Amino acid sequence: MRRSSKTLPKDPNLLAYKIVQLSTEEPKERSPISEYLAEIGKKGGLKGGPARAKKLSSKKRKEIAQKAAKVRWGKRREKENKL
């Protein structure tokens, strides 16, 4: 089931109605054009990452990885502090 950014109602009856409505919803069919574009995008993404990594120097890759780790761990600490 997909997540929705919409808030669910507080009233228990409306909440139950909305849950049943969401759980019995038919999945939407994707158009052939959409399927084709998704396939092309996936191929580009699979090629792009390794090609970029090959192009970068080991020093630059290390800098990028350290920056990502700092951001990742910083967000985790913020969540822990809020609890």
C-alpha cells in the first residue's frame, strides 16, 4: 500500500471509511509510454553511478563519502535528541 501525504481524519467512523477506501482501491494502470520511459531512466541510472565513480579520483570519492556520512549521522542525532 502506498503512503499518502494527506492526513487521516480524527473521527473514528471517517477514519475507518478512509482506511477501507484506501485498502480496496484498484491500482492504476501505467501507459505504455510511461513504462518505456521508466525503463530508459532505469538504464541510465544503472550506467551513470559506476561511470561517475570511475571518473572521480579516490580523494574526491572519499570527500563525498565523508560529507554524506556527516549529514546522515547528523540527522540521526537530531531525531534522537527530539525523542
